[in-house]
Amino acid sequence: MDAAARAVAEPTRREILSLVRDRERSVTDIADHFDVTRPAISQHLRVLTDADLVHVRNEGTRRFYRARPEGLVELRDWMAGFWTNALHTLAVEVERDEWNRKKTSREQPKP
């Protein structure tokens, strides 16, 4: 999970993941979307590969990359824990507000 978190912390790598999310792309195709050198893109791809977030397929001298969404499962599950707690707290507050509103309306004299 730590490697995946470090990998997606960098904006360029997140953008690369978006590019290869739905289809396989070559290094050249990926690099064409950025204003950095191809070696820099290759370095980003190495980080994503090492974090198991992309799959690499070799075809002759060309390398093709595709996202591995399952590489983000552990990170997603960890982050979901924060949402679950936050949603539970929100539900409690909404229920408390509703209870207070009903209590106040019962206590008010009717004209």
C-alpha cells in the first residue's frame, strides 16, 4: 500500500494512470501527452510498475502499459475507512438534528 500511495502522490503519475486506465499505450504515446522528456516518463512508469499499478507488455523493442486497478485495492480500502467513519458521524448528527427539530416543534404552543 505504501508504494501505491507514494506512486499516486505525484500528479504526473496520476495523469499517466488516467491515460492507461482504459487502454494500453506505448511509452511514446504516453510521453506525447507531457512536456517532459521521454526518459522522465519512463522513470514515472518504473515507479508505477514497481508499485504494481501498471502492467507492462513487451512487443519487440516497444513497451506497452496498461493500468492495474487491482493494485489500488488496498489503498482504496484503507481510504474507505475514513469515509465510513465520516458518513457514520454525519448520520448521527442528522438524526440528532431531526430529533431536536421534532422535540422543538412539540414543545411550541399551537395558536
